Amino acid sequence: MIRTLYDLTMLAMESQQVICLRTVKIAAGGKDAHEEAYLMVAEKVAAGFDESWRVMMGASTDSVVKRVRKKVRANARRLSR
């Protein structure tokens, strides 16, 4: 239970970081901004379907949160470069 709360808290904080980094990139404009906006929407749609499907198939909350955190951290690393 404590681990799940920790993972959810970290997911919220990491997501805010990615939102901030994406906002800056999109605000800069240009081709990179367009690609980032497209990628952002595509990732959200794919993640929504993937994780919804996993939940329907009986995946635990912990496993879903861990997978989403992994994807969010990857975005944070990519956008921080």
C-alpha cells in the first residue's frame, strides 16, 4: 500500500515535470514543437488503450502505475536533453 502511494505521488510529480518541459518546447514553436505536440497526443491515446486493456485483463494497480511511470521518466529524460 505504501509503495503504491509512493509510486502515485512520484508519477504526479514526474508528470508535472514532463508537462512543463513539453510546454516550453511547444511554446518555442517550429517543427520540433509540431512534432512534440503530435507525439504527445499519440502517446496519450496509445497509453490509454494499452493500460485500459491491461486493467480489463486483470493487471494490478501497481503494475499499471509502474509502466506509466517508466514511460513518463523516459519522456522526461528525452525532453531534458
